[in-house]
Amino acid sequence: SQVQVQQAVEAWAKAWSDKHLSSYFGAYSSRFTPGKGVAHADWKAERTARIAGRQFIRVAVSNVTFEKKSPNITVRLTQTYESDSLLSSNRKRLEFALEDGRWRIVRETVIGQTP
């Protein structure tokens, strides 16, 4: 449901902000495929290094919309990311699938930068 997916989005952003890697990766499906032909293990290693290497991270989401594309739900949002080395804001599309009673990210796409 939309409420559960909203909670999943918030938990993903919080896990990322808290640098809690097991919860962050737990937000993603085992079927998640990174873009540009990157292997899942390589993506995970790169994300681990990037997240663990920051002094602080703050991820906020806004302008969240939901679209049911049965059986999945597509979420579009604005993601504001801040760390000790970067401040950015992007529009993202996250596709969620229900797996073992939890909504997990199966696809993640940056659809544009926001000014």
C-alpha cells in the first residue's frame, strides 16, 4: 500500500543518513540491478565505501508521488543529499516491489538534477 511504501522510503533515507549499512542495503531487493551494467557486488562495495567514508550524511526526501504499476509501485521524489563533501538535489524514480511482506527497491533512476 502507499502508506507502507512511504514508510519504506523514509526508512531508506534514514538508514542512509544514519550510515546504517545493513538497513540501507535491506531497503533494496536481492533482484535490484544497478544501472550501466554494474554488478550488484561492485555496486554494494562502492556504496559501502562512499557511505562509510563520510563524516556525516543527511538525506531528505520531498515532493513524493506514487504510481501503482501493478504489482509494483513507482515513487518519484526529490532527494536532497548533504555530506561533509557534497550538497546535491536530484529527482529520483524508485520502483518498489513487495517481497516477503516488505516493500523493497528493485530499480532506482536519477531523472534529473534540481536547481
